[in-house]
Amino acid sequence: MDYQELFTGVEAFLSEKGYNWVCQQVREELTTGKLTQESISTLAETNYQQTSFIERADFKRGQPAEFVRRAEYSDKEALVLLLEAARRAVFESIIMESEIAAYLAKDGILALRFEPEEDSEAALVLKADSLEISSINGLMNELDGMISQVRRS
């Protein structure tokens, strides 16, 4: 499986659908890299002697030291990162919208309109009856299956 090619395809799809900001954030994370903790053994000096110009010391194993180290994401990890970011940005936001709309519907509010600060953007309208949460959950489960499949391969 060519993870780089899949990553590029998913990235292009998300950008085409208006989620290029998700791709940008994932690219920034990939550039930063992942931080891993590494433990190394140190040496402790036990006996130090200096005779004329010759220095002599004996060492034994010292306390382990913890260091943070930057590592590159593998192609597989990058694809999983992008798929998980898409899941959070797309599906989880739709589920939140649905839950807000259902909560407001209990109080008799059937629609909620958010007006943008800039005229170039469209208003966002939440309607209690406009979201099919069961189909969204189905798609989200499919995406979760794809993420699991990539992790296992």
C-alpha cells in the first residue's frame, strides 16, 4: 500500500471540499515532527587519578537520563494523522451541530442562524430537522474502519 499516494489523494479531496485548513494544520504537524522520550545510560566516574600528564579514571554505569527527541512521522503515521484530523473536523463538528440543534428544539427553537463578520462569507443556519445523524454515524464508522485498517497494515 502506497501511503504517500493515499495521503496525497485524501489531502486533495479535503482541499477540494473546502477543508484545506485541516490539511495545512496536518502539514504543520508533520513539519514539526513527533516528540519521543528516550532513555540513555550514563557513565559515572568512580576513581580518578592523575599521575604527571596521564589521567586515568574508572567508570561504572550511572543513572539513566531521559531526553526528548524529535522524530519524523512515517508515511503510514502521516496518513493516519490526516484521516483522524478529517474525522474530527468534519464528522465530529456535524455531530455537535446535530446535538445543539436537538437541544434547542427541546426549547422550541427550530433554527439558529449565525451571521458572519465579513460580507463575503455565507451565514450558517442550524435546523433541527436538517441533519441525518444516523448516516453521519455510518460514514464516521466507515472512516474509523479505514483508520484501523491502515494502522494494522
